[in-house]
Amino acid sequence: MQAEPERRALRIGIGGPVGSGKSSLIAELCGELSDSLRIGVVTNDIYTTEDAQFLRATGVLEAERIVAVQTGCCPHTAIRDDITTNLEAVEQLERDEGPLDLVLVESGGDNLTAVFSPALADAQIFVIDVAGGDDIPRKGGPGIARADLLVINKTDLAPFVGSDVGRMISDAAGRRETLPVLALSLRTPPRARPAADWVLAQLAAFSAAGGHLHSSVSGAPDHRHAHAHTH
């Protein structure tokens, strides 16, 4: 009798420019989901381990389930081209702390061209923020156009930086066709709850498909419907 394939966690890559709120989003997602899911996190920094230290300090997960990778190179390379170090970190985390339901892989600060290799991430969240300028969705790029979920973060800052959140959502929707967009403030309710619900939906689809997920990251057809929200 052929052995059953070993169950592995859903892997979601989280990318976006420096300061867009990737680590804060991960902390909020862990806070929302850790009561019901076993979660692991792999962070990427070029020369430091600051993102991992930040997440450990929040106390949202046991420290052992937060692993830091120092890439020593362009963040794009470590998540898209030579993913060896990240893949080994994810697999080691699952061996040491598993079984896990979900592993979140945070890219180091990158730009709008960054995408995760489908060999590393089953799905990708791309995070931008209103303080970066409300023209970012209009400028586009693979991160804007192809990520499975686009998060427009820090909407509470929009009045102070002169950004039009509605315009950002509209411009993003024009670039993304059927792919979803969420506009969030992690400081005001519902905080990261809509993103957590999206993650749960991906996990349900992943489990129902026996450990597979059709993702725009890999270029596979994606038939999920778009939902734009402002909070």
C-alpha cells in the first residue's frame, strides 16, 4: 500500500515596500488566528533579524515558531529566484514545530516588482500603505497586479498625508481584474479581521484540494471573486 503523503502547512508569502506594515499585519493575523490554528513565521532581513525580534516581542506566537532568515542579498532573490534558504527554513520549522496549519513567509522590504516563487508560497499577500502615495496602485507592477490579495494599509493616516483611499481602491481594482483588494487600518476595528477571514478561506480551499491552491503567483488561473473594502 502506498504511504499517504505527509501533510504540510499552507504557505502564504507577505511582501511589500519597507514600512508598509508587513510585520504588523503578520502580528495581527497571528493574534486573530493563533487560537484556532498552529502558525509559524519565517522573516527575511538582509543583514539583521529585526522583523523576527519585533514579532517575538509582541508575544503573539511562541518564540520557537518565529524563524529569522538573513538573506545577505536582494529580497527578490531570496523569495523568487534562489529560494533555498527560505525553503529550508520553512521545512525545518515544520519539522521542529509541526504539524502546522499555516506558515507566513515575510519578504524583506521590496518594491512593486516582487513576487514569490510558487515553490515557496502557495499564495501571496502584497502590502502597500497610503503614506507611500495614492498613485502607487495606478503605477502597477507585479506585486500590485498579481498578488492573490492586495492590502492597502494605514488608511487611518490618509487624512494626514493627503491620500484618497477610494481612488487607491479603484485604481487597484483596475489593475487586478478579479483579484481582491482590502483597505485596512490595523489600529482601528476591524483591524486585520478581513485579512484573517481571507486567509481562512485560502486554508479551506487548500485543505479541500488536498494541499493545492490555484494562485496568481504561479500564473495558474484564479477564479476567486474580487471584494474591495474600506474600514
